[in-house]
Amino acid sequence: MKRVKNNEAIEVLGVTFNGVKEMIAYARKRMPKEGVYVGEDSQSYPCFDSSDSVGEDRCYTNLVFGKSQKEIEEKLDLLNQIQWYSNYNKLNAALYPMAYWEGDSFHDVLLTEEEDLDK
């Protein structure tokens, strides 16, 4: 597994994204960047009262990548079957390449690597 600062350039399938927020933007637009599609599975941070939810926009985010929208849909279907244990982290080497971001500016992005497939 690889750890990258969330605002640094992140290369996936030969395409460079300018941080995790750009990855999320492409996932939400459902458009590829230079032939690479991004799929998003996220969950909002918990809010405990109405004042908590007023300015809360952070999410725990799992991202999958592929060369077609069909591949993304298949990976998202598999991702929805994965049980998570902490902070909605579903990081799974079988869905390589995949990323997880805990949603705050001080959190790094975790990325599966090809060698994780052998474990």
C-alpha cells in the first residue's frame, strides 16, 4: 500500500490527478480523465446535532479506477459488498487500483499497489 499527500499529484493507470479532490470531481462528473474513469463510494462524517451538520462537508471516500464506465460499475458493485470496520475504509487489493481518503486536509490518501495483489 502506498501513502500520498491528498493535495499532491497522484498517478493512476498512467494518468496524473492533481490530488484526491480532482479524483472525486471526475467521479461525480462520471467523465474520464485521459481515458481513466473514477468511481466513488463515500459516507459523510457523523453529525451529532444540528450545529454539527451546518458546516460539515467531509466524507470518508473510497475510489476505484478503470478504463470504462462499465468497469467502474462492476467495481462499485463489488465494493458495496465489502464489509468495512473503521471510518468507511473498504480498501481492497482485489479492486486494484483503488484509493481511500479519510476526508480531512491532514489525512493522506491510501492507494493499493500492484504488488498488493500477491498478498
